[in-house]
Amino acid sequence: MKSFVRVVEIWVPTEDHAQLALLEGHYGPLAEFRAASEQMRFRSDECLPGKAWASGHPIILKELEKSFFTRTEVAKAAGLTCGVAMPVFAGDLLTAVVVLFCGDDQAHIGAIELWGNDPATSNEMRLVDGYYGTADTFEFNSRHTKFPRGYGLPGRVWKSNMPLVVKDLDHSRAFLRWEEATRIGINRGLGIPYSHASGQAWVMTFLSARDTPIARGFEIWVPNEESDALIFHSGDCDQDVEQATGDRSAKIGKGEGTIGQAWRSGAPAVRAGDSSDSCSVGRFAAPAGLNAMVALPIMNDRGLKAVIAWYF
């Protein structure tokens, strides 16, 4: 099964914090695109990673061609048409920028959305931008929808300021766009919060369809009461959940496996398909066909709030 997201890259500041350099990534068979990316460096406000760094919030670039994107030709050859950049901050310090690339064809149904609120002008979240593949009607409805705090997936993530995985969106009345989701096969979602000292807030939503999922699975891991381990909070997977990722009573120590590495460093981490994972959760994933993982830490001024694991 082909996922909606084809490539994941992690860009980190150089030692002098003047540029971003590629740390690692998940490219699947797209070796030429990987090779081109490894040669690149980006300053603040330059190309997709630099734009997210400068803005302090996620950026969606729906069309790579005829834009500020600098790897257009090699991206086109790889079948990549859309990019999403998500900065990761520990307080005011940028630790990394995660960039996702999607491919566009007639089979792709799903959505990646950026919702935003400026408290000086509104008490609702509005769509800033989004990428919807071939879900044209769903896109139209989304661009004419607003969410108060606590309502819909964007509003619930905004209120809790925590990531949220929602299953069975097509049967959930808490998902305000469920009727259209049912028609096109969108059935699960992930929401990620972004807040700013100015009071502005953003929420990234990833809406996944049965046949072209955003990723094969999502998990959220959070610190336990003692803050000495991460414990499973919630998740969803296209495989049997326990078979895919092991015992839900498992604990992950700081630095243990890909998820624990993201906790320790405060920066995203990738386990590619040809590498092993020392964590029991990661060891369960590979035999279930989940060959790559991206672990995304959610931080605030006091430290780690959660780690989101994406399985591909």
C-alpha cells in the first residue's frame, strides 16, 4: 500500500546556526532525490525548510513547480508535487524542521491542513492552507469551515494544546466534516498543535484515507508521572495494533530506540527501512510491514509533552 507521504526529511541547524543541513530522512526508492537533498543548505526564510524556520509555524507548499522551491526538477522526476515543513522548537530554540513530500495522482485521497487563529481578530480557527490530493469537494467545504475552540479536530487540538489521534472519522459526529469524509473514504486523523508567545495558534491536521493513508500508523507517547519513561497514550494503525507495535504496557526510556532518541535530543529522529531499532516497540513494527518510523517530539518551555511516531 502506497502512503500519501512519500518522503520525510529532517533538517537541523549547523553549528553556527546560520543554515539548515540535512540530518537524515526516509526516501524509500527515491535515491536521486536523497542525493540532491544531501548537497543542500538553507538559510532562514530560504526554500521550504527556511520558510518554516523564519515563520515559526508550519508551511504548506501545494505546488513545488514555479515557486521558491529549489529542487524542482529532481522532485518532478521523483513524482513529488507538494511539500509541508514543520519547525520543531524547544522554547525559542529551533531544533529541527521536518519536511514531508507528497505525490499527486488520480488515486490520492486525503488532506494535510494548516489551521490558524489570531486572537486579535477572531475566536475561531480558519484554514490557512491545505493540500487535498483529488478531494476537491472536501477542499471546498474545508475552506468555508471555521472551528471554535474545542470543536472539530482542529478546535480540540487547539483547546488541549496536545496532539490527538482520532479513529473512525467517517462515523464520528465530533468530526464536523464527517459526511463528506464518509463519501471519499477519509477515516482517521492526526492533529498537532503549534502555539506562539504572541498568542497566535496553529494546528496541523493530517486526514488519512483507507486506500492512500497519510502514513501506515500513528502513535502518541507521553511521559509517565515520574517523567522517567514514555508510555503509550493513543494511536491507530492499518495493521492489528498490538501485532504491529507490541505491548501497549511497554515503557520507553530516554534514548531508547527511535522514539526515545527523539525524547533525549528534543529533535525528530528517523528509522529507515534498512536499520534496526533497539526499542521493543520498534522491533515489533518491522515484522508487521512497518519498515520505517519518524518520531516527532512536541516540546514546550518545560520540556517534552509528547512524541508522535509515524509508521511507513
